[in-house]
Amino acid sequence: MTLVENSNTKAHEEAAGSFQRSPRFMNGEAFNSTFKWLSIGSALFILVILGGFFVSLTVGAWPALSKFGLSFIWTSTWNPVTEQFGALPAIAGTLITSGIAIIIAVPLAFAIAIYITQLAPRWLRHPLGIAIELLAAIPSIIYGMWGLFFFAPIFAEFIQAPVIDAFENVPFLSTIFAGPAIGIGMATAGIVLAIMILPFIASVMRDVIDTVPKRLKESGYAIGATDWEVTRAIIIPHCKTAMTGAIFLGLGRALGETMAVTFIIGNANRITAAIFAPGNTIASTIANEFQEAYSSIHSSSLIALGLLLFIITFIVLAVARMMLNRISS
Amino acid sequence: MNAVIRRRHFSNAFARVLIIAATILVVAMLIWICSVLIYEGFSAFKPTLFTEMTPPPGESGGLANAIVGSFLLVGVAMLFATPVGILAGTYLNEYGKGTWLASTIRFVNDVLLAKPSILAGLFIYEIIVAPMGSFSGWAGSAALAVIAIPVVVRTTEDMLNLVPNSMREAAYALGASRSKVILSVSYRAARVGMTTGILLSVARIAGETAPLLFTALNNQFWSTDMTSSIANLPVMIFQYAMNPYPDWQALAWAGALLITLTILALSIISRVVLRSANEQH
């Protein structure tokens, strides 16, 4: 509509030049380049945000890094009273909980993606897709409350206690499946994390599976392959890289998830192989202690933890993106 | 031969059962979480939620100040995130398409999209809260904006990408300038999708707690002063849920239900809007 109005006015006389004139406060030429530079500026702002993350966290972490040096990463004491800070307990807790989450979430997410794209009756596909989206839309803090008040007690009674008893006399496993059966701890955090990252992995996997060319699948079925054989021999090999990307994307979420973990991990700054024991992740340590950090070295150490989390998640998410971009290009 | 076929069919059936069981398990979890939220939330639901202030320990009250605070924080954040996100998305699709700079920015934006939100809190703490010496609503909004911008950028770019090039070419052929083409053709054709993106980014930041912990903090009293700490639903839920007072826990559940319903409404609205727009074409 606007275009037509404009071209009716003086378009013929100014055929060679610009007839742009609707923003009256500026002539067309100036508006045109202002708009362009505003766009470029906003786009560069994205880079500024990323740079700002890195610079501000490094500056904030500097007192701690210069005091403890690189050994901050592998020191296992975290003691605000003696002002000794090392990141190892938090790093270990982050890796253990994210590891548990990935081990549980990946097969479930894969199963759901296969079910929605291959097996489910047509009428069920859309509602299932919405259910998965809903799972992704629930705020983290609600997973935390549900985990603490509803999941943890049931988990303690029906899973933790029997499992601890079952492995009591098995060497090695008795140190892994150990800890107080109180419901909260690293295993609980890992399971709740698994439910939280599952929808992200599943929806990316679903999109990836949809990119498998139909004739590849049909040629599989044509030679008499079963659903499972088509999945295993055609879909999985075709999507391997992108599916790994989806898993890394989920891992990136699990590593930095804060509120749900803070509710249920039990907050203990020690390293243990026992997955039922309370622990801490990088994010939950920051969330718990930052407001109460009165000494500057304490808050600086917490920011150093944040810097570590920034670097780890940046690498994981960048790898995920590279793997996922390969399929779209 | 028969044995081979039987084995193949068995493994197919076995995989099928496992896949269906996994799907049922996840849906059951979703139902469990939702029913807990609905039950606990509605038991604590009362009209005074919207009229009374958050109470001190042992007393009953409402969530009025937290609701208003949340609206304020999210509103100011979107006031900033919307233009920046739309313009950046415009650059990626209209100006920079195919350039090295645009693909770098797209890559960084995708990484920011999934970055832990607590880092946004630390970042804003370092550049706003620490220099100014106090927690503030501005800082809270800034942290939320940092999370919302990548969402807006992504959806804007995707939606502009759907606009057929022939429409742009038709406008150029009439002699329209670049900005004119973008404003009157690209934005017009993509406006429904772009609006959806903004709604979705509101849904994304409405429940964010971690970035507000060290920026907006919380406030027990009525306050719309953006220069000091301000009450907001997510942090209020966190603090009340972690406390033993039953009244506080009930309020936390009511707040949790309120936030989830808001997010749900936003996603349904954007879905409906997008679908009705698609049907018009």
C-alpha cells in the first residue's frame, strides 16, 4: 500500500534518484544510512555482549586468580572461613550431575524423537510435540520445588534405600551408590536435570531426523527392513553428527542450570564418588554464596567459578553449534 | 532363515516397546509435575494474592508487589531488547546475509541463546551493581534483556528469511531505498512471526530466577523505584519455597502457578496468532 502511494507522487520525476521521503524528520538518504548503521550497531552489540561477559568476569575474577593462580582449578578446599578457595569440588559436582543427566536424558530423548517422527499415529504427533515443548517451558525454579518437595522423598524411599542395600557388598559399586538416603544429593540433581534438558535434546533430534531424505528410508523398507533396522542402519548413521550436536546442546544446558540444582543438591563443598551424597555445582555454589560473600576474595573466587563455567559452556555450545550447522548447510 | 526373521522381528518389537515405554515415562513425569503445580498452586490461590503485599514470617499476605515488580522488570527489559534484537536480526538477514561478519554474529548469538542465565546475572553485577554500589531494578532488567536479545534476534532473522525475495525485488524495481524495502515490505510480511518471537522471549525471561539474584534482588515492600532493589516473583518464590513457614511455601506455589500460567498463555497466544496468519496466506 505505502509503496503504491509513494510511487504515485513524484516517482517519475525522480526515477534516477531516491524518492524515499516518508520519514519527514530526515531526508531519505540520511534515514537510509542511519537505519543501516543502527542495524549493524545492534548486530555488533551481540559480539559486545559476549566480549562483555568474558572481560567483566575476568576482571572480577582477577583478585582470586592472581592469589591462587591456576591451581585454583584443581584445589579441593573451598573454605570461606580460612579464605581458601579451590574450584575442584564445584567442578566435580558439575561434571557428575551433568554426566548423570546426559546418561539418562539421551536415550529417553532419542526414543521420544524416534517415536514422534517414525512410530506414533499421526493424531498423536502434534500433542506429543506440544507436551515436549511444555516440559521445556516450565521455569527451572518449579523443577526445583517439585524435586525438593515431591520427587526427593519418593526417590529416597523407593530408589535410594533399596539401591544402597543392593550394592552394599559389591566392591566399587558400593562406593558409587553410597550416601545418606535423604533424597537430596547429586543423583537427584542429575535426574531432575535429565528431565529438564530432555525436551531440548528431543526437539533438536526430531528436527534432525526430519532431514533424513524420505527415499533413503523407503529404500530400507523396500528391501524388507523393520522399523528398528531402518532407525539403526539409516537414520542414526545419517544423523550422527547432528545428534551429537544435540547432545552437546543438552550438556551445555545441564552444566549451567542453576535454580533447580540449588534446591536439591544439598550444598556440600566436598568431593566424593558417592552419587547419593550432597554436593555442589559451579552454578549452585554461586547462587548460594554470592549474596553472603562478605570478603572480597570470596566473591572474587565465586566470579572465577563463573568465568570457568563461561569458558566450559562456551566450548561445549560452540562444538554443538558446529555439529548442528553442518547439517543445515 | 525362519530363525533369522524371528530374531529380527523380536528385536524390532523389543525396541518398539522400549521406545514407547520411554515416551510414556516422560509424559508421566510431565503430568506429575503439572498436577503438583496445579494442585499446590490452586490450593494457595486467593483473590488477595493480587492486592496484598508479601508478608513477614508467620503472617499471611499476597504477591501484589512481586507481580508488579516482575511486570516492571520484564517490561523494561523488553523495551530495550526488542529494538536491539529486531535491528540485529535485520542486519543478519537483510544487510549482512552471506558475509563473514553475519555468520560470526549468528554463531555467537546461537551460543548466547543457550548460555547459562546465571552468567548474565554475574555479568550485570560486575558492570552495573558493583560500580553503582547497590542492587537495582535497572540491573535486573539489564540482565533479563541480555537473555531476551538472542531470542528476538533468532526469531527475527528466521521470519525475515521466510519473506520471498521476489517481494523485495518488486519494491526495489519501483525505486524504493533499502530501508524503505525493509520497513514496508520485509517487516510487513514478517510482522506476525516477529511478534511471536517477542512474545516467546517474554515467556523465556518471565520465569528466570538466577540472573535476578544478584541484580534486582528482592524487596518485601511496595516499590516501583528502579534504582533500588525491587520485588519480583521468581526470587520471591525461591526465598519463600526454601523457608519452613507453611504460609510462605503456599505463596511460593501460588507464584509458581501464576508464572507458569503466564508463560503458557504467551505460548498459546503466539501459536494461535501464527496459525491464523498462516491461514490467511
